[in-house]
Amino acid sequence: MKPSIGQYIPGNSILHKSDPRTKLVMTVLYMVAVMFIDTFLGYGVATLFLIISVIASRIPVKMVLKSLKPLVFIVAFTVLLNIFFQKGETLLLSVWIIEIYLEGILFAVKMAIRIIILVAGASLLTFTTSSISLTDGLERLMSPLAVIRFPAHDIAMMMSIALRFIPTFTEETDRIMKAQSSRGAEFDTGSFMQKIKSFIPVIIPLIISAFRRAEDLAVAMESRCYRGGKGRTRFRMLKFSWCDAVISCFMIAFFAVIIIFKL
């Protein structure tokens, strides 16, 4: 099983049982808190909170780490960018026009940690919440905007479908790349432009597959007489429980600690 962002893993943990609205709000609060952090001690607290959340979700750590694999290039690019362009007072190395400062290295490490824990925290939301629950939670959270005729149901449905098809297209990409490799295609050799051109045989069939899946989904929704959220009933009603109270208290405590560190 290859986990990816957007993939739901069934379970019976406290995070699985909690209301999707609680998890959505708490995830946003976690991201906001992480953006406030500017010290290694703060990142240590955020990482500890994330580890406790992973343990509470009963999601194998190996699967969470595998879901971060697509971030390797982004993290590496961010680190190099900050090391070479972030200035400071403690010069460590100066070669031609390249100057590396201690402050730049520390800032690069902080940015790498921030990206990793942000994505890992968001991944926990999709690991423990099905696409249907996410749709219902988003719709209920945005329902007050109906007074200004905001299409809450349509937006929630589009976001849910997008999350649902992330793992599908990830698997599709992997399958197409393996098929092209078996035909002699090389994705890791040659210059930078040659590597980009080698992905054209992957992108074109992937786009065609996306349009076909979109058409099949539209036909399936029409055949079931889908007409949007107006007058729609639900099989499962959302309700808060003790799980939501525990998660909320835990998150509020974490947010308070981060604010104290910031002040």
C-alpha cells in the first residue's frame, strides 16, 4: 500500500471518531501556530505535538514518512535557496559570488522543518477522514456564508473530489512511468531540458486519463440524479463527541504554548 496525500486509511482511533469539522478547524489552527514559530524550541514542541497526534491516530509512522516522499525536491530546493541567498552576520564560506552565512543555514533548516511538519499535519487530516466526511464538514463550516449566496456545497464537493483523486493520479503517474520505462524511456539521464522533455509521454496520457475520469464521474453523478446540495439529506449526521472535546483542548493548549513562546 503506497500512501499519499489525500488517501484515507480506515481506523478506530480518537482522530477517526472525531467530527470532521473539529479536525478541519484544528488543522488550520495547527498551521497558523506553525507559521508563528521562529525558534528551534518552538519547532521541537510542534514536532512533539505532531508525533503525539500520529500515535493517537494509530497510523503507522512509516506510512506518514512515505507520504512525505514527494516533498524531497521541494525541501531540497528550499534549503539550497535559503543557504545561498539568506544573508547574516557570521560568514562561513565565500567563494566567488557565493557567500554562505550561519544564519542562512539555520534559517534553511527551520524552513525545511516547517514544510515537513505542515504537510505531515495536513496529511493526518486526510489519513483519518474520508472524502465524504470532509465534504460534509466543509459544507457545514461554510454554511453561514449562504446569506451572501456563497456556493458552499459546490466548493466543498470540488475540494473533496480533488482530494479523492490525488492518490488515484499518483498511482496513474507511477503506472505510466513504468510503462514508458519498459519501452526504453529514461527519466533520470541527460540534461535538465532532456529530463523535462522525457516527461511529455507521461503528461499527455495523464491529462487524457484525467478528462476520461472527469467524464465518467459526471455521467455517474447525473445517472444518480445529483442536483447539488439543495434539499439533500444525509445518511450520517455530524455530531460532536468527547473525542472532539479532547482534541480541542489539546490543540488549544498547544496554540497557547506557541503564543507564549512568540511573546
